[in-house]
Amino acid sequence: MANKKQKRLFCGMNYREVQRSNSDRRSKLPQKKQKWLKAERYKNVGWDNIIALYQKLNDLSLQPDPNEETLEDLFLKADRIGNKYQTPAEIAAFNQQLSVEVNEIADEIDRQFPDTEMEFIDYSKLDRKPKQAAKDKYRTQA
């Protein structure tokens, strides 16, 4: 009887497929990260090494690039560029309309989620005299 070797798989891929995936994903990284992977000795040879590289590439792909602009930054930049082409009257009208809509949204939120808890503040227990240490702190030296 011939002994058949059982094929080893990782994430449903054989050795060559994992290597190919690692190579493709590594080539899409910036040069700085590629050099970092090489310096940290992540290799694409040997089962344990390709699995470690595969997992590290997954981790790197989940991390946001610090040089990449966020959506908020892009909106602010677009707003700044758009303001160049608007007159002050148009900007004021837009801001007025925006504040009206924001207030309507706030009112709708208050209507749908009313604050039913009453809050009591007892001012009778508060010490109205400043503490001696606070007085000493601001005293001038003669």
C-alpha cells in the first residue's frame, strides 16, 4: 500500500497559495513596512514562517496608515476649499440653515428620548468659605 501524505492546509490554502498570498500582499505595502518586516525576520519560506508572515500582514492591513487622511480631514479640507468660492452672504445663509437643522434634530432627539430623571442639587451643604490653603497659595511674598 502506498502511503499518501496528508496535505497541510492553512486557512484553506496549501503552502504555495499562502506564499503567493503573502507575496502579493507584501508587495502592496509601503517600502517602509516591507523593510520593517525584513528587519524583523518575517520570511516567506517554511510553514511556521509563512503563517507568522500571513498573520503579521493581516495585522498591518488592519492598522490605519498615519499618513493617510481621515474622512474628517477630507471633509474639513473640502469645506475650506468650498468657502473660497462662496460669498460671505452665502456662507452666513448656509450656517444659519445648518443651525436650524441641528436644532430640529436636537429637539427630535429630546422628544424621542426624554430625560425623565430629576436632578437635585443641595447647595446648603456646600462650604461657602474659601479654604485657608487656597488663601495662602495666592498670597504675595513681601
